[in-house]
Amino acid sequence: MPPTPPRATPSPPTTEPLAPALFPTSAYAASTPNEAARRARKPRVADFYTRLGNPTVQAFADAVAELEGAEAGLCSASGMGAVSTVVLGLCSQGDHIVTQRQLFSSTTQLFESVCPRFGIEVTFVDAGDTPGLVAAAAARPTKLLFVETPANPTLEVVDLDAVGASAAEVTAVDSTLAGPLVQRPIGAGIDLVVHSATKSLAGHNDATLGVLAGEKTLVNELWQYATIHGACASPYDSWNGLRGLKTLELRVERQCATAEAVAGWLATRPDVATVHYPFLACSPHHGVARRQMTAGGGTVSFVPRGGFDAAVSCVGSLDVALLAPSLGGPETLVNHPASMTHASLTPEQRAAAGLDDGLIRLSIGLEPLEAIIADLERGLSSAT
Ligand SMILES: *Cc1c(COP(=O)(O)O)cnc(C)c1O
């Protein structure tokens, strides 16, 4: 017999702990068969079996739902777990989805290659064309209108009020690049908001986590599907997520302020061809962005003059910005999609997604603005 370690019992604490409790348990023991049966039948049960629910995981989902002004939240093992739960939990054979051409790469793959296998038809419209998205959802019965704003990595902004008022049966927004302190899709009439909490919400590059939030009945329906899909969140990652939320406001404020300054600086450079940032006055999305966002977000994308080669040389010469495929954490990260996250696509496929081969995506961290600008100065001069 292996030794039995002492078990944590859920006795009420006599003093208030400052950190939330972590319950790594995968199952709970019931005291009677009746009690076990009651828990097995309870929707959103958090004290039966962790794939169905767990108190630490639920605490993170509840905290995000509150930030979003939503009735209920549901966690998943990653942002893609949340996106897949929305799409496959809602849509059946014969259903129609409208979405945008510019999306996070794995979300594009879900719509382009998984949905057709299940007989779900998807119409793609340019992200910058909100009236086109809304019209496509009105042209025929549409189960789901799914948008991502700002879009990763090209930072197009979709008008949330227009999406919220659309004829689609359900509307969903991937709000990862903005987050609940920058935009609140539920307030714009959107049914579901989705996040890769791996990014800014957990915020420390130490959790792989997704979350969705919306009306309780809809979230409960998705929970039913999610228990079968099986992409349930880890209690440990949810616990790191709860830790991350404590400093979300400070991090986001700092990152947005630095990002706006970096975008403004890049826009003055003769060796930079294009800068994408929603709060730049020269952005085609500036008006909508100022209306629905409190800040421009922590991500900036730009194209140096000289295309692919200049971009590779630039990202290879950066010291402060680390070459890594994520965003929203404390370290400034740089991604060159054409040679990194989107290298497996052909140049034609990248062009169809509106992705310039010279595009560089910067996720602004917590370093001083001067250090980031000096780094970019070094990178850009290496390319010329
Ligand atoms: C990263 C990301 C995702 C996927 O999240 P994972 O946690 O990596 O599964 C989805 N949407 C956007 C906008 C993202 O940036």
C-alpha cells in the first residue's frame, strides 16, 4: 500500500487567506449514494469530477464573467478550447456561420478545415468591412456570427454595436487582444465573449487557459457540450489566472500606454512602411476603435521597408523583445508571422489573409518605453 498523504478538507477558514485556494483534485468523495447522485445531476457541478467543474477553475471563470459584465463564465484548456466549444457546441450540420477573413491562425483552420467536415458552411468577409459581415449574416439564416477584434495580427477593428444588432442567432467575439478593461462586448449586445487567457488575462506566460462568458442559459448549454469535448481547464492554470487578474489593470494600463507611444514613434520612421494600431489617428479603424475601446491595446504591428528580408533582419537584431509566439505577458515579444506562426502557409495564402510578408507583430511588455524604442531603433537600422 502506498502511504496516504493527509487530505485537505474543505473546513471553513478561521482567517481570510490572501491567495485563492488551489484544488488540484480530479474528483470528490460523496458521503452517501444520494449525495453522489444529486451532484452528478447538478448543472455546472464543481464538487463531483473536475472535467465537469472545479472550484478553482470556476473561481477564474466567475471573475472573468464579472469583469465582462456577463452572467456566467466557462473555462477551457486553452483559448482554442473556448473557441472550439462555442463553434462545435452551437453549430450542427447544415448551419451557416459568418466570420472574418483575418483571424487568429488556428481559428481560421477551425472554420476552413474542420467546419466543412461536419457540414457547417462558413462565409468569410473582410474584418474591416463590418457592414459586409452584418449583411452576410442577414442574407440567410445564420447560426453564428463570430468576430475577433482587434484581429490578430493585423489589428483590424470590427464595430461591436453593429455585430450586436445583427440578425445572427448567436454573436460571439474573440476579445483576446483587447480584454475586459479595454472593451466590453456584452454591453454592445454580443451574446458570447471568448478569450485566450493564456495571454493578457493570466498575463505571466505560465498558464495555458481559455474562457468564455455570456448569458447563463447559453453558457450552461455550452458547458454540457464542453464536458464531452473534454478541453477542461487545469486547476493550476486557473489558479495562475486568478493571480494574474489581481494585476490586470496595472499591466494593461502600462502596456497600452507604451504600445500607443511605440506605434506613434514607428509612424514617424521613414524606414517603416505601415503601422497598424487602432488608436493611431492614421488608422482606418480609428473612429470605431475610439468609440468602443478605452485604449488601443498592447499589440502593435508594422511593416519595415524592405519586406520579408528586412523583417527577418529586424527581428533577429532585437535584444529586449524576445522572439516568441505569444502576447500579453510581462516581456515584450516579437513575432514575424511569415517566418514563424504563418510560415506553413504559401505566400498566396498569406496574401489572401491580408498578411504582408514583412509584417512584424510586437506584444508590448512592462519594460521602460525608452528600452523598447532603443531596441526597435537597433532592429530597424540593421535592416537598411
Ligand atoms: C492566442 C489566441 C488564441 C488561442 O489561444 P490559445 O490559448 O493559444 O489556445 C485565440 N484567439 C486569439 C486572438 C489569440 O491571440
